[in-house]
Amino acid sequence: MATTRPKNDARALEALNLRLAGASYREIGGMLGVSGTTAFQHVQRMLRETAQEPADAVREAELARLDRLLLAHWSAAIGDPKAEPPVPGDRDATRMVLQIMDRRARYLGLDAPTRIDVTGWIRGMAEREGIDPEQAVRDAEAILREATA
């Protein structure tokens, strides 16, 4: 089994190179002795593996830059309430800090919309009410189809 992975990696890399050269998945499959679907899977796997690491490194570098900027503006943004007299925070620095925090949140996906399992919610509600859950889901789907028609 240990020899299969390097062979598959070499084949997948060859599939990616052929695809980058303009070959169709069917052509790649024919050249490698696999189906077009397998050729597609090889190419997609290599793209994931080769693109993910550089993307992660770029993301980490960008987050580190944002952290340094945040640190540089933080003390000006919050001021020094313990000083005599107290030093208020600078509004421009506060805006900059908030913009940096917003950018970090977007990079990290913290503001991504929450996914709601409506089907599960309907099933749960139907079960609590003593209604057939599958029928409740079908009814809800029919209502949605009619509403969007």
C-alpha cells in the first residue's frame, strides 16, 4: 500500500501538468490509462494540495501584518485613562483599530453568515408537535416551491 501513494502522486501531478497544457480530462485519462473522472479527481486533488499551502502561508503573513498594525495603533486608540489628567483615545486611531479588526475578522471568516438547518428545525418542531416529520418537511418544501414560482 505504501508504494501506491507515490505512484498516484506522480500520476496526479502528470494529470495536472497535462491539464495546464490544455488537455481535456478525457484526453488526460486516455494518456494515463484512467477514466476522465479519475483524471478530473487527480487534477482537483493536486490543485487542492498545491494551492492550499501557499494560501495558508499568505493568510498567516497577512494576519501577522494586521497584528503589527493593530498593536501600533492600539495605545493611541484607547488613550491613557490613568494619566493625570486622563488622556482620551484618539478617534482616528480608534477608527483605524476598528478597520484592522474588521479586516482580521473577514480573513478569519468570523463574519460569515450562520448556516441554519431549516429541514432539521422543521423536523424537530414537527416531532414536538406530534406531526409526521417527513410530511412536515415535504409540506414546507411545497410551500417554498410555490412561493418562489
